[in-house]
Amino acid sequence: MSDLIKLAGVFGYLSLLTMGGGMAAFPEMKRLTVEVQHWLTFPQLMHLYSVGQMGPGPNMMMVVAVGRWASGFLGAVVVVVAFFGPTALLALTTGRLWKRLEAWPWRASIQKGLAPVSVGLLLAGCFTMARVAVTGLETATIAVAVLLILLRFKVNPALLILASAIVGVFSFGLQ
């Protein structure tokens, strides 16, 4: 039962860091789930995140797998409620308040201040992930190729993930 309480605390806290998207919480998720709680290893977390990218819906649904990994079916349920519940309530409350404060002179300043924070949190998540995912010339080439393709063309990211997996099989073989 204490693992369920820990899961609720960790993922409730992480839900509040997702400004700018789920990737914003990734560095702290890595720290808490891998380094503090030892629920899984960083490669396992990376794997779950990658698989979450291919699934339908929000990519952060991968937190369900972390909860299941840590504490079975109940862990998965606790993580869903803890990760998505606080954010949903905060978004609902803030959205209603934000609408009422439409004429408030500080509103535009707050929005301008929060946008760079979102970008910074997102980039921190990207760099945290890159430290483990980009391990040599082959993985760097895949990362740069995916980046360039996404910047230049409108391609479904799931197709790039699948293509990268196939390239990985041929480049790295069975490990």
C-alpha cells in the first residue's frame, strides 16, 4: 500500500510540472522514478516513453505503464488519477478564472512570462532524454534525421518512430 501512496505523491507532483506538455516533466520523472524510487531503469523509462509516442492519445499515457511496472494494475490506476486529475482540475479552474480576467492588465504579461518557461522545461526534457538516447554516431544520425524530417515535412511522428525502430534493428542487431 505504501507504494501506491508514493506513486500518487510522485505523479500528483509531476502533473503540476507539465506546463508546456508532458516532456516538461520528464527530467523530474526520470529523477523520481529512476534515481529516487528505483521503480525502473532509465533505459526502461526511455522505452516506455518511446512506445507511448506511438500509441493513440497523449504520449504521457505512458505513465500508466510506469504505474503498472511499479505496482501492478492498482499502480496504473493510481498513476492515471494522480497524473491527470490535478492537471485537469487546475486547467478547468484556471480557464474559468482566466476568462474572467480578460481585461486585467497583468494577463498579457503573465502569458508572455509563462511561454518561455514552457519552452525551457520542454528543452530540459529533451536534453535529459538525449543524454541516454544519443550514444554514438548512429543514434545521433537518427535523431538529426528525425528532427530535419519533422521540420521540413508533415509526417506522422509514429511513422518516424517505426522507421527508427527498423533502422535500429538493422544498425544494432539483437542486443
